[in-house]
Amino acid sequence: MELKLNKPICFFDLETTGTDVARDRIVEISILKVFPNGNKESKTWLVNPERPIPAQVTAIHGISDEKVANEPTFKALSKQIYNMIKDSDLAGFNSDRFDIPLLAEEMLRADIDFDMKNMVSVDVQTIFHKMEKRTLGAAYKFYCDKDLENAHSAEADTTATYEILKAQIDRYDELENDVKSLSEFTTRRQSADFAGFIIYNKDKEEVFSFGKHKGKKVEEVMEEEPGYFGWLLNADFPLYTKKVLTAIKLRKLNNKLM
């Protein structure tokens, strides 16, 4: 079954220097763009992360310092990548918790004001875990009856993820062939930032999900403890989280002036 699309959707996968969203960098990105008419466009880039790739990470995805030494940096590729995805929804395997947050960090470091205001995301891993609870290789075998060759190659993982989602829609009657519905199904919890440090309460107000102010409304904490905002901006939090905090502070100031 083909996906019912009202706009393009970009399946993507990252290979990186590690798993820390705030600190690690992309070394390979592959994007498979699927259009409503069924046409597809695929691009893969190797990326110089401008830092050493740990040996234990190279052992997983096979990308070494030497392999990317002469490749462009993410900043050099950022406009090309952004132009490919900006009119699309996004999909991936564990993308909501890792790939999208890390991509957002790289975009912001490259001075591209990336956000998801006009996009939704579908995390194929969440569908799989809710329905079967396995890994990507097992998912590919289970849904598509294929062995995942070249696992941890961004291009192979991206193509497998696209094929798995189509097979999931065929298999499960309760899944609607609609990207917005799939996005809602794969959303674990509503958060204001990609990393989940700021979430929404039942009244759709931003609250902290961590630390001494866990569960407290962000606006109230800023009012009662102004220094906490400064500490957050100077601490080692993702850039997108800091962007959201700044927007909340500016909104509060504007409301006071009205």
C-alpha cells in the first residue's frame, strides 16, 4: 500500500559521532523524499563533523575520520538539506527522540532557524514497539520478509524504514493511511522542545520535565527565580531547548506590555 500524502514526506536517518543530542555531530545523512504523486527523490551525504569519530562508533557504522576528512561540513550542506525537507513532513526510526532533535541542533548551529511548526513527524519505531516491540533489523524481517543488509548505513536504514511503514499500514487496520494520524499515533508525549525538557501539562501550558522545578510552569519559574533562566541558557542544554525558553520569556514580556 502506498502512503496517502497531502504533502511530501521525508524519511531520513543519521549516522553520528555518538548519542548525545547536544554535543555529537552528524557524519552521514540520507533522505528519501516521497511525493504525493508517488515520485521519490533520494540523497545521501557524508559529513565532516569537525571532530574525531570515536573508534567504538566507527566500529558500528563504518565511517572513519579518514572517510570524511575531505567531505563538506554540515554548515556547508545545511541549506541544501533544509531546502529538501522544508516543505515536507518527517519520518524515521527513533526519529522523534534522536534524529530530529540532533538535526535541529545542527541546523541551529548552521544559523538556520529550524522548527516543526508546519511539519508533523512519524516515528516508525514507535509503531513497531507499540505493535511488536523489536529492532529495525527484526522489523524489516517481520514486516517485509527481507534481511537488512548494510545495517547502520544511513541509506539502507532509511529505505528500510520507508518500506516498513508501508507494510505496517497494510498490516494494522487501526492505522490510518494519513501522515497526521500516524504522527499522533507515534507521539509519546507532547513537548515544546525536541529533547523533552519542556513539556505541556493538561492545560497546554509549558512545564519543566526535569530538575528541581519538575512539573512547574516555565513562566512561573521565570517570574519567581529569574536567575534560573540565565543558568539554563549558559548550561549544556540543546540549542533548540534554549530557543524555546527564550520564546516563552519574550512572550511573557510582550504580554506584560500589552
